[in-house]
Amino acid sequence: MNHLHKNKKANHKDPVCGMDVSTENNAITATWNNQTYYFCAQHCREEFEKAPEAYQKKSSFFLKRWWNNYLKRLNKVTNGKPQCCD
């Protein structure tokens, strides 16, 4: 089953929005505390650079922020109306 592991490109999570980011194609990066972080867009990198400690993996702040962003998008799509299951 070695053919399943031929593609060895590295993927990382954008610490700001949670999107999967490939290290290929001139990735947007920032280094903090000797660790390289990858971003989906320049805007996410700028947000990270304002307060990098707030986006550490160990912080529950990241998960809360991700969940709040998800709920905002969901409310926008559904116009704030609850969805019914039929």
C-alpha cells in the first residue's frame, strides 16, 4: 500500500481561520517563537501578527474563535432561522 503515501506535501492549519494550508505554491508564512506558521491569505497573517500568543494551539481561544466564526457564517446562510429536520 505504499502508493497511498506517494504524495508527501505538508499541510498545516491556518491558526487564524482554521483553513488547511499547503506548504507548496509560495505559502504565506510568519515565524514566532522559532516556529513557522502558514496562512491562507495575507489578512490572516496580519491578524496573527497583531497578537500571536492568542493563536497558540494549546489555547482554547482558537477553538472558541473558530466556532464563533462558524456560527456567524451559518446564521448568514440561514438568515438566522433555525433549520428543521423533516
